[in-house]
Amino acid sequence: MASRADNIASSLNLANFSKATELKNRIWFTIGALIVFRFLSFVPLPGVNPLILQDLYAQTRGGILDLFNTFSGGSLERMSLIALGVMPYITASIVVQLAASLHPSLMALKKEGEAGRKKLNQYTRYGTVLLCAVQGWFVASGLEAYGAQSGLQAVVAPGYMFRVGAVVSLIGGTMFLLWLGEQITSRGIGNGVSLIIMAGIVAQMPTFIANLFEGGRSGSVNSFVIVVLVVLIVAMILFICFMERAQRRLLIQYPKRATQRGMMQADRSHLPLKINTAGVIPPIFASSLLLLPLTITQFAGNSLSPDSKMGGFIITLNQYLAHGKPLYMALYAAGIIFFCFFYTAIVFNPEETSENLKKNGGFIPGIRPGKNTATYLDYVLTRITVIGAAYLTIVCVVPEYFLGQTGMHLMFMGGTSLLIVVNVTVDTITQIQSHLLAHQYGDLIKKAKLKGRLR
């Protein structure tokens, strides 16, 4: 019966889609903004030869930068203006959120509401510019030495002018992406930054499919392996959808209230606690923290001689941190688990929830309101967060390990990529349904007011 009602509601929402003018404008704006993002990924940095860069990247593909390239929609491979993507912003936001949880003045600023949030966002932007400058300098330095051993030169005119121009261009590209993401969030549908990351991943999908079937045609990839990969991808998508919708529902009871017929009736409700409260944030945060130093060491290693002590150390470090290596897997898993608990603590506050329940007269059966309720909520949330962290770790780490061991550089089927695509898609569809529902209720209210005036 419930599923039938949901189907009827869905059909009503879809029937009203053609009438929802504001929603259509938001969707078209989002599509247009993502098209602009894709166009920018093909604009190369000034002073870079894109043809030589493409040949050099093909020779060195398969490293840690493949993940960065996937998140940026191939921008790193082409060394475009937005080659750094939004990862510096995500890294800066991690630092600011950690500082806001530890530093007293920033903690007080966080409690000031909208004004404090704007101030913290401003600090995040400053940090983004600083990280872009550091990463951009090492990227520009590495580009000048990129391909020196093979006799190819990716930079037309190496020197300080090129480095400064590259840093300014990369900072401008990243900050433009942030502005574009904010415009999508306010004037479009969904979270702008998440949609930009998802668009970059989905843009690599045709390349993934072409490489997979080309490998099957040439015989480098077994046909049975292709079938297994397709089945695994479908199974992972279904598993992610199931886990993202999984909840622990706590029964909330309210005092008995008198009804119109004079009878006493107790109201009941449920407090839904998602198994994965942190969503897709932990894998993105863990990836960005790994990509920040690895991008620097990868390009810094190109500018150093392999025979030197520092150059040999950086090359060895990059080898240990390659996909499928134990050190990379351990750091990635540790980052996911840490940010699962950290972000859940930021999103859900047991003490605040218990106080709200107490003010409204609600309580959990068998648990005293107030401090005991907060302790119980924290206990339940910790237990389900363990399950959520284990789920995210398995989904993100196991496919990466498989890809690293088999040597198949198909980053699109990585667990992190699939998790981001599925989560962002579900969130965007949910927002679209909310707009359709609001539009439907708005029409009903207008009709009710019109009938009231006619009477």
C-alpha cells in the first residue's frame, strides 16, 4: 500500500513538472553552468604545449594523479586552467572545520549563526588561494622538467614568468569554479561543488567504456573480466543505494493530548538516524588530503634529478603511495574512518537534539529526558557510525586495491567515484522532488484561496 502511494505521488510530481517553471529554470541553469565547467577543462594554461603534454601523460599514466585527473574531469591531463579543480577548497574547508572545533575563538565564531558562517567561509577562501598558490608553483616547476628524460618539453618558454602566470591562472580557475558552484547552489539544483566533482567523474565515463571494450577487442582484457566488471559495478551501485537509505529509527513518544472527541491520545514519532550520516564527505576529504602532498611530490620529483638524495626519496615515496600499495590503502582507510566520526559529530549534536525533544515534551521510552537521552543518542550514533565507516571503507578501498593489483587503470569504476556519483545523483533527485512537491502544494493553496473568495 505504501509503495503504491509513493508511485501515485511520483506520477503526480512528474505530471506537474511541465508546470513548474521555476524548477525548469533551475535545471537549465545547472546544465548551463556544468557546460561552462566542461568548456574550461579544455582551455590549456598559457605557455603549455597540449600535444606534447598529452604524449607525456600517456607515458606516465597509472599513478596517483589519475585520481586527481578523474575528479577534475580530465583537466589535469590537459593541464587546463581548472587543473587543480575544487580540491584545494575542500582541503581548506577541512582545515577550517578542524580549527573551528579546537580553537576557542573560531568555536565562538561558529556559534554566531549566519554571520559566523560567512566569516568562516571567508577564511576558507583565503586558505584556498594559499593552497592553490603552493600547488600551482610546484605544478609549474614540475611541468618545466616534465619529459626532460624523453627529450620532450611541455613548456614552450620555461622561466619565472611562466611559473607566475601558471600560478595566477590556476588560482583564477579554482576560484571561478567556487563561484560557479555557489551560483549552482543558490540558483540551480543541488550542491554546486558536489555537482562539479560529479560532472568531472561522469565526463570520464565514455573514456572508461571505450578503453574497456577496446581492451576486449584487442584481447588485452578478457571478455569474462569485462562481464565481471559490469556485474560488479551494478552490484556496487545497488549496495550503495541500499546503504545510503538505511536508517536506525528511534521511537519518540509525546505526552497524551486531548482530541476533539474528548479522548486522550499519545503521539508517536520516529527520529531517523542514517547509517552513513556523513554521506560522501569522508572519501572526498580523505582523497583531497592525500592528493595535496602527492601532487606536490609528483611534480616536484620531475624537477629533481633521480640520482640526487631528495629526488630518490620523492620517487620512492610516490611509488609507495601508488594505487593498490599498502601504505596508500592504509592512509586512505584511516582518513575515511576519521572523517566519518568527525563529520558526523559536526552534523549531529546529541545534546542539542535531546534539549529540543525535552522542550517539545518528547522522550525516548525507557530513557529519561535531558542528559540521559543525550548519552543514549551518542551511544547509538557511535555504533551506527562504526557500520557506516566500515561500509565506506569497503566500498572505497577494496575496488582501489583491485584496480592496483590488476593494473587496470579504470578510475571511473573506483568505489570513491561510484559513491560520489550515486550520492550526488540521489541528493539532486531528492531536491527536484521537493521542488515538485512544493509546487504541487502551492497550486492547491492557490485553488483553495480562490474557492474561498468565490464563496
